[in-house]
Amino acid sequence: MKRLKLAGLRKQEARLEARGCFFGGGGSAPPAPDPVKTANAQAAANTEAARVQAALDRVNQVTPYGNLTYSNIGDKYTATTTLSPEQQKLLETQNQVKQGLGGLATGQIGRVQDTLSQPFQPNLPDRVYSVGPMPDYLRASDVGPANLRTNLDFSGAPALPGINDFSKERDAVTNAMYARSAALLDPQYAQREQALESKLANQGIARGSEAYNTDYGNFARERESAYADARDRALLAGGAEQSRLFGQGLAARQQGIGEEQAGAQFQNTAAQQQFQNLMQQLGVTNATEQQQMLDMLNAANLSNTQRGQAFGEESYLRQLPINELLAAMGNSQVQTPQFGQTPGAQPIAAAPIQQALNQQYQGQLNQYNADVASRNANNQALGSAAGMAAMGLMMAGMF
């Protein structure tokens, strides 16, 4: 049994030796990739990718106005623009026109030289710097203040009536009104009293009796009420007369005050109107002076404007030959060709040769390390098997 296991280990050792993992001296690790060869291979791949990318980017363009084509000689491309027959004729016509303008510009050089050889002395009117002295404007102080009335004199107005004035007139009206009423009431109530006496006597009612006193008291109270009403009406009439006279006196007073105020107001209004007339006249005078000043300023500005206009016209005539020469030169300039940008293809990446070589080397190195580990394990197993075999032989010899 031990011999069979030992034989199996020897077969595994033979396989490891065939793969380069030698027992005793040990197998060598796989060699690392050559950096020079790897770099050269990667550079060649990059160059080929760039060549293919350049070929894809050079796309010929075809338009109704002309074509753009590319040609390649030794990785050097040439872009050729070819116009359509109609556009080619237009280009030739434009070139002929520009050549004619160039000749015209050459002919203008002598005219420009003659113009610039003469000093620039424009015939201009004199410039106006001032318009004379400022006008002497009038001021409000030249008019003077308005003659206004600032106080009122009520001495000529009737005196203001007092609360007790017109008392005599009141009493006279009161007495007269009461006397008039009494003159009407006296005979009336004398007749009624006599009639009441006869009535009571005929009824057999004695003087001093209760019935007598009752009827006579009612009569006396009615008579007293009538005379009291007469007195009240007389007092009201007297008071009304006093109020009327007081109102007349007050109205007369107010009339006098109003006339005084109206007179003062009229005087002040007249004075203000006179002052406004003077101020208006002052404004008209100043406006006339100002208008004259503006007229002089406008005349000066017009003269200076004419001077600037004349200078501009003289300058224009002097620069006209130069501008014509520059215009002819500008229209005869060489037209620089304009090329459209060619569309680029999707970028092509070079093959990752260096990365592939590194990955291959890393795989070989990993396999080598695995084989070395397996060899070491087999060595340990063979050593153990050999030791057990030797021990078995020794024990067999002892028996």
C-alpha cells in the first residue's frame, strides 16, 4: 500500500518536471515581457489606428456649387476644391472686376498726390465768440411795494346797541298794548259781573253763601286769566319791539362795518391790480430783452453752424479722392479661400497590446506560483511516505 502511494507521488513529480517545476534546484519563473518590444508593438498599433482614423475623417463633399475631394500620397492628404461650371464663371467675372478696380485705384494715385500736395486752407466764415453785453433786466424792487390798506376805521359806523337799550320803547309798547286790551275787557266783564249778580239774586242765592262764592270765584278766575293773557301779550309785544329796535341798531352797525371793510377791500384790490399791472409790464419788458438776447445767440449759433458745415464740405472734397482710392482698393482685395470643416468619424482606439502582454505575463506568473506550491506540498508528502516506508522496513527486519 505504501509502495503504491509512493509511486503515485513519483508520477506527479514527473508531471511537474515536464512543466518546468524541477525538484531540488527548483523551476524558473516565466520571463517578463520585453518593454522595448512591447512599446514598439503598441506604437505600431497606434500608428495604424491613426492612419485608419485619418482615412475615415477625410470625407469627400459634393454640393450644387462645387466639390471638395481628398487625395493621399504617403499618408499626406491634399484637399481639392472644384467649383461647378456656373460658379467658376462667376469667380472669373469677379476676378476681372477686382482687377479693373485695382487698375482704377492705380490711376487714382496721381489725383491723391495732387490733392495732398496742396495745403488745406478752407474758406470759412469767422467764428462768433460773443453776442454783446447782457440786457439790463428790471426787478420787482424797481416797481415798488403795493400801497395796501392794513387797518380798518369803524368810528363812522353806528354804535353797537346794548342789551338794555330801547327799554323805554319796550315799556311804551307794553303799556299801550295792555291798555288797549283792558279797554276791551273792562266793559265786557262789568256786564258779565252784573249779569251774574242778577242771576244769583233771581235764584235766591244769597251773597256770601257757598253757591254764591263758587260761581263768583269761577267768574273772578276767568276774568283774572283774561287780564293775565292781556298782560302777557303786552309784554311779548314790548319785547318784540325791543328786539326789533335792537336788530335794526345791530344791522346798522354791521352795515357800517361792512361798508368800511368793503372800502378797504376795494382799495387793496385796486392796489394789487395796479401792482400786478406793473409786474406784468416788467415781465413784458424783460421778455423783450430776453428775446433779443436769444435772437443774438441764435444768430451766433447759426453762423458757427454754417462755419462747421463749410468746414465739413471742404474736408469732404479734400478726402474724396482718398476715399475713392480706398474704396477701389477695398473692392479689389484678394479673396482668401474658405473651407468647410469636414465631419469626423467615430474615433478608433488602438489595440491594447501592452495591456494584453501584461495580462498574459501575470497569468503565467500565477500558474508558476501555483505549481511551486504544489511541488512543495508533494515534497512534504514524499518525505513523509519515505520515512514511513523506512520505518516499516526496520520493523520488519526486527521480526
